[in-house]
Amino acid sequence: MNIVVVEKEKLLRNKVEILFSGERTTDQVNTFTSAEDAIEKADWQNMQILVTGIGLPRMNGIKLIEWVRTKHPHISCMVLSRFDDRETVFDALSAGASGYLLHDTSPRELIEALHELYNGGAPMSPKIARMVVSKLHQPTTTDNPLTKREQSVLISLEKGNSYKEAALELGISPNTIHTHVKNINEKLQTDNSDAAILHSRRLGWI
């Protein structure tokens, strides 16, 4: 296997490079600190796998995956990141990532995932796999599930208001704002109000 590793954090990059280089089924490992450097210098034609972080300087990992899948569709892409929010995960998968592992993945699990990806699989950390399954179980309807009051709460928070400020603006208590946000996150399966706002704005619900 020939692998491109793109990771800005030196400690993690070196750890992955040493791990992959010591794997007898790995022939070549190219490591880079940025997407731009990788695009310019990696031996893409002879690579089979890209392992990338998300929070890269300038071009992020998701954009890099999009570039690789467009320019070199023979390469399988896997994310190795600490980012586990729904928006980032699904943006990466939509961009063309076939695997998504979190930083707490053990060396043995990482090597097993590498082989799984090479053999056509889609390795994911348990938390990410549950997130994907949960997404598949969501209703496919695009009807707005939010009440008028919930929409008003998100619009107020989108302005940068705190819960207390949103409560004053809407004439309700901060506890009621908290309850609305909790209900919104349950409906949209988001982790926080920022993700709920982004999701709702993208679908035109607010």
C-alpha cells in the first residue's frame, strides 16, 4: 500500500508515519503538513490511500478530499481527526471520504482500518458509525419540523444573543429558551445551537 498522510500536528503526523512505515504491507508513505504541499509534491499516481486531518492550514481536509476524489478517483480517502460533530463528519463523507476515525483510535485499530479501507471497506470509529446509522434512520421529508417559536429562538441566537438576551427579546424566560434549544437539537439531531442554526439555515427553515 502507498499512503499519503496530511496532518498539521507534528506529534500525530510522526506517530502515524512511523506506524505506517513499520507496517510490512506498506510500501510508501508520503507525509505533509498542508493540503497545498501534498497536492504539489505527493506521488498521487502511485498512491492508493489518503489519510488526512480536517483542521489543516488554509485548504482544509474536506476540500483536500474533494480534490483527490476529483483528480485521482482511484485513491481511497480516510479522515483521522478529533472533530466529531455531525456537520463536519457528513461534510467529509459527502466530499468522498470512505472512512472516518477519531484521534483516540489505537495503533492496532488504525492499521486494521487501513487494511479494511484498502480492501474496499469503510472503517469508522464507533461514535461516527452510530451517527451515520442515526442519519439513515431519519425521515427523508424536508418539511420544516420546527415550530414558529423554535424558529424565532434560533433566529435570535443567530444574531449572537445569549440565552438571557434571546429571552428578553422574545418575552420568555431563559429556562424556556434552554428547553426550546434542547427540543430543537432532539428534532434535528444536532449537538448544539450553532449546529442547529447552520442546519436550519441551509435548509431554509429560518
